[in-house]
Amino acid sequence: MKAKDRDALLETLKTRFEKHMPRHKGVAWADVQARLQAQPKALASLQAMEDSGGEPDVIARDPSGSLTFCDCSAESPAGRRSTCYDQAARDARKEHKPQSSAQEMASEMGIALLTEAQYRALQTLGEFDRKTSSWIETPPEMRALGGALFCDRRYGQVFTYHNGVESYYAARGFRGALLV
């Protein structure tokens, strides 16, 4: 990443970080910046999250000091919608195949789909996916049966649903997490 692009991304992240302090109580921007500057691959992943409309921000710090960045856009990131769950599901479609899948895009970006627990934790920090929905990490045994999980927020509640892995909708994308 060029210095100019890195600096612009860091400024964007800093501005968002300072605007949403309740998402990361007890975390100082100087600590975030130091961790990011030490991990160029993380910056590339965060840029991909930003470029696809994710609005990544710090949402957690674990006991080891690692930070979790998550897509905090109000709705599922616009640049990651209309995807089925994974490549196998995309390949199995006979017609109207989406350009990519949630798992493929996440892998290319160097991030992971949120787990159900991460999705529910995110929802304690704000109201997300009130008009869209997001694929989440699905247990292998469920995926083996042809199903996948997604979540959204409706009527003041967070819901987890299931769907066939081959399905895709204009309003369904995915949110990602990155540990730095």
C-alpha cells in the first residue's frame, strides 16, 4: 500500500474511531494505530472492507491485546451483496450464478464472516441490518446438508435464519471481522 493511501485509510479509521467511542471503550487510538502500522496485511484487508462499503471499526479487544475490527455500516456492505454462501453453492447453480460468494470474497479480503455470537455482540453496539441481512459463519454439519445461516434486525430484535446455500438476494451480503 502506498504511503498516501495508507495515511488516508488511517485518517478515515481514526475519524470513525473517534466518532463512535462507545464501540471500543478503554481502547486508545494510539494503540490501534501502532498495531495497524505493524501489520501491512491488516491495512490491506481494512482497505478492502472500506472499499466495499463496510465502514470497519474496532469493536473489541481480547485479553492478549488483539483488536477486532468489524464492518459497522448501517446495512450489509453494498459492495458485498447478491452473493450465495460459498463457491460450491455458486458452482452448483444451473443459471443466474452470482459473481462471487460470501466465503470467497471474505477469503480474498483476508477477513472472516462473523459468527452468530459476533453478530449478536455487534448488535449491542448499534442497530445494523434493519433493511438488509448478512450471511454468518455456518456450522459444517449444517453446510453439509445444504443450509447456511444469516441474520438481520427486525422489530427491535436480532434474528438468525437459515436458507439454502445457493440462494442469494440483492439485500443479503455479509459482514466481516479482522483480528489485528
